[in-house]
Amino acid sequence: MLLARAPADDIVTLRQEPGVELHPVEQYRPPEQKNGHSENDPTEKLVQAVVAPRSELIGQTISEIDFRRRYGAVVVALWRRDSQPREEMAHLALREGDVLVLQGEDDDLERVSADRAFLMMMPFQGEARSRSKAPIAGVIMLATILAAAFNVLSIEIAAMAGAVAMVLARCITTNQAYRAIDTRVFVFIAGAIPLGEAMSKTGTAELLGRWLESFLSGMNEVLLLMVLFWVVAVLTQFMSDSATTAIFGPVAAALAVALGRSPEAYVVTVAMASVVAFLTPIGHHGNLLIYGPGRYQFRDFVKVGTPLTVLASLVVAFMAPMIWRS
């Protein structure tokens, strides 16, 4: 018998390993809600309970409370909002907002649910991850990148083929693939791309380019590209990179034409600036992925992202005019 400390997803993954039996595996639900629920769900028979504000249990350790004797339930895991406890769970003093993962019979869990010391009880959330498929997933990702990089397939077809291969190889399930799609991003891009095209066809981009040309015509090209870079870099913190490029690309091209300079340098500046999403945790979904687990604060992204953005703007502003001369 092993006592393991692991996140929710890893607990569910362990449940699927051959030769290992995980106890407990039952999720708490009121008896009237149990009909028709699958017994094969690995997240079943576990329940999460939150320590309520002003609870009498705050400050007491789990061993002092004697959960087993008091409620009949067993505490199998604990999650804390601002830190990952490293001491033995039985000797950990509870705090307001701590989440306890409990196991017990229905009567035991109903006893916990009725206690005002706990704010709520909710299903245990976890999703299995097949770690044995990691090498296959890595090969598929590498093949997708190489196929697009060497023009064997267009990037759209290569990405779609890679996604299908992930499902066929059972690296992920179809449900996991659907859940990974952020529909809000696609809706936003679907609106931004036609907007950029409309600005180009109606002459709005050209009008904005001439308006900017009247203010920036006497400016040094390197300085002008840096200003353009920073305007786009700030806006891309709140917009997707594709949407930012779609909207400001035509404006940058029109500005270059109005100034009698190479439009490629200006469009590339916009494209590069639109992916420099280092300044805020909301600038890119990759930032959000590490924001919580890394225990970062908003100012951490500003402190690290600002010098990175300055460096990127200098490289782009100096190199673009050298590569694409007027």
C-alpha cells in the first residue's frame, strides 16, 4: 500500500494503470441524483469540500480533528490556494478556503455536507492522461512542424493532420480534443480578419496610413518602426496575435506606401509585434498556463516582459529596413 501525493489529473491517470488499484474511487452525490450515472468513471466516489470562513476547524490539524472518528470520512488530499503544502498532511493546520478531497460512505459524506464548518461539497474533478503515449505525441508534433517547415504540406493541412493523428493514436480522446478548442478565440479571429479585409478594400487602411504619414513623415525610419512596434505590442496584450495582424497589417502597408518605403518591413514589424505577448499574463494562453502553477503575479510579467519587448523592438526596427530596403 502506497500513500501518494499527486494532482487530480495524476490521481485519475494512476487509476488506469495496470496492476494498480486506487481506493477510494467514489464521488459523493445525494442518493436521488445517482440513477443513471456510469460506474466506470474513474473520478467517481471522491468528493471535494471547502473549509468555510470562520469555521471552527480553522487552525486545527487533520489529526487533531480526527476526521475518521468525527465524520467517518477519510481525507485523501488537500489543496491550498496560494501554496503547495510540503509537510505531512495529518499535521497541517487548516485554513479558510482549503479544499479537502474526502472518501467515505454516503452517510459519512452527508454528515460532512451538513456541517457548517464546510462551505460546499462538489464533484472531484480530474482527467486521465496517458503518459505512455507521450513519445508518440512528441513524434506526431515533430512531424507536423517539419511538414509545414519544409512545405510538404500547408500549415493548415499539417496542423489538421497532426490533430487527427493524435486522436487516432489515442494520445487524446475526441472529447478531450473538443474541450481543448477555445471557441472564443475563433469567434474573435473570425470577426477580426473580415474587419482587416474590409479596412483594406474600403480604403480605410489607406486613409489611416495617410493620416499617420502626415504626423510621422519626418521621423527616422528605425524610430518610426519602433513606435509602430510598440503600439501593436501593447494592443496585442488584449487581442489575439492573428486579429492584431489582420487589422494593423493593411494600415502598416498603406503607411509604407504613403512614405515611399518598402511595405514588407512595416508588415513584418506588425507581425513580429503581434506575437510579443510578454507584458501581461492575459497576453497569451501560454502565459495563463504558467500563471497559477508558477504562483506569479501580474507585475512579474511586466518586470520580465518589458526588457524582452524592448530587445525585440530594437532587433526588428534595425533589421527590417536592412533586409527589405526601399
